Amino acid sequence: MLNADSAQVNWDTQKKHWSVRVKIGEEVIRRPIPKVPQDAGDEALRSAAVQAAKDDGYQVDPAKVAIGH
């Protein structure tokens, strides 16, 4: 599994769900996180971001996951 540099979770107001951006060097992948409610806590969002990255074959340190609201 490749190590990701960082990840950022943001609420997508148009699509009404959370999305995660995972940065691996110059590459950035974006994935929706539709099953997490809008009022979810930071730990739930970090966990969802780590899982989304893992599903794509990347490992991201939860401490490197930024949460935007």
C-alpha cells in the first residue's frame, strides 16, 4: 500500500455529502463519502477519509487528515 501525503475532507454543498481529497505526491484523488451525515464529528470524518484512501490502495495517517466545514 502506498503512503499518501495528506487528505482533506470537505462538505460539498452542491451534492450534499462529504468528499475527500487524497494527495499522493503531485497526484490528487477525489472521492465522495456519501454515507457520513453532515453533522458527523471530526473522528468519524477522519476514519471515513482513511477508509476511502485505503479502498484506493493508499495509506494515510489520521493525523494528516484536515477537516473543513
